Amino acid sequence: MKLIDFHSHFFSRPFFEALASAAPGDDSPTERLARLAEQTGIELPPADVAAHLRRWIGELDQNGVDHLVTFASLPAEAPAVAEAVRLADGRVSACALVDPTAADAEGTLRRMLDEDGYAGALFFPAMHHFRACDEVATRLFAILAERRAIAFVHCGLLTVRLRDLLGLPRPFDLSYANPLDLSPAANRATGATFIVPHFGAGFFRETLMAGAQCENICVDTSSTNSWIRTQTHEISLQDVFARALDVFGPERILFGTDSNVFPAGWRAERRTEQEQCLDNLGVTGDDQQAIFAGNAARLLGMEA
């Protein structure tokens, strides 16, 4: 079976340095990162992008992953991730974080798509305090629609463990993170494909409703999906897959792991867990192939 992981974080050295520089305290960013590594066992990536990329490619090869979609998770990381895509010989595609409320967000997005080789953009409404149906976001979605590009819109619960470990405040406001806000946005920007990660990360019913309303809204399966414990009735990951298949069908569900740091590397156990759910549901081999690679290949223009 072909395998494309549609959701990971590259987490290059500039990502760590940007977070450490923003963290509170009198010590230096270098000291903060050293303490982080000592306390958690996280391996800080080398400054050399090519070396960090080789580590990721090794993980893909070891686990039989054909292609990786990864993120520039902060604006400061965007040049490094763009460099990794250029060096990856077709094994890696990327989307970059964009804050629609920032100055010249439209120009930034156009440069990322037209000059830096990004396949789309990543949005965090809860972090940047906008709704997906707001005008600031609508203008960016229109640009993505022109290029038939991808819009990852993180909805629901949002935690960034590295921010917490470094003592950074949580600016997240979940009132901005409702997937229903995507419905008018997706209906306007019909040329774009909207991805709601983690099945909506707690807003599962709302994600199903948005997906039933708009054919250009998809979900990815990434992360531990620990949001399940927030539901008001008992539900398993297998139940989540069953409901998602009913609404989205196998052609709008994309496999992802949310892999991000080393030494954990690529999270093979998440593939195993998700395969088991689909097997138990009797999902055919062709439909599983669509979820694990075919849908991603289509969105990335890789079908040929």
C-alpha cells in the first residue's frame, strides 16, 4: 500500500529558537533550549536544514512512507521548510502558517505559493483570534482558491506542548475555532480544499455538519485524537472513523500522524491503530488506499 502522511511538523532549528526567544525569563534562548532538551529528552535539530531533512527521510524510508506533508509551524520557520522541500527530491510537500490578521498577510501568502513552493497554508483561528468566515480570512482563502491550493484550518482544542514547556502563555480562544465557520468560507472559495485536522479536535459533530454542507471540506486523522475524552457520550476512534466515513466518504479523509520531534520520529503506532479501525469496519482495500495515499496524491497533483 502506498503511504502519504498528510500531517506532520518539521520543527526545524528556527522553530525552536523562535519559541525560546519569545519565552519569559532572564536566561538566554540557548539556555532555555538546553534545559528543555535535558528535561524532556527531546533532541534539538541541527542548524543545518539538509541534515535535519536527512533524519526525516530516514524515518520515511524505515517506515515505508512514500511522501510527507509537513508544516512550517511559525513564520520564522518558513524559509527552512521551503529549503527542505527544495532538497527533498519530491519526497516532501509543505504548508506554512499564516496569520490573516498580520500586516501584508496576502502578500506573504502569494510569495509562499508562487516563489517558495508551498502547497498551501496553515491557519490557527484560536491562536490568532479570527473566525474562518471573517473578511481577513476570506481574502486569503480566495488566493488559495485561485491556485486550487490547500487550507489547513485547525479547529477545536489546541495545545502546543513546546510552548507550555517553555513557559509561554496560552493565547488560545476556542470560541474562534468552530468548524461551522468554515461552511460559508468553503462555499465562497470553491477552488480551495479545506482540511480540518484531528476530526475537528473535539468539535466532531460540527465538523461532520460542515463536511455534509461543503464538498470541499475534508478531515485528517492525525494525532492521538485524545479529544475523544471531551465528548459527552462514550465514543471510540473506530466510532469516529465510522461516522466520518458516513459523512465524508473515503475520498475526503486523509491519513496523518502529527509526527514532530525526535527521538519519537515518525509515529508508526498511529498508522497501526488507524489501520486496525478501518479493518474492523470492513473498509475495502481500495478505500483504505484512498485514505492512506490516494486522496493526498490527488490534492498534491501527484496522481500521474
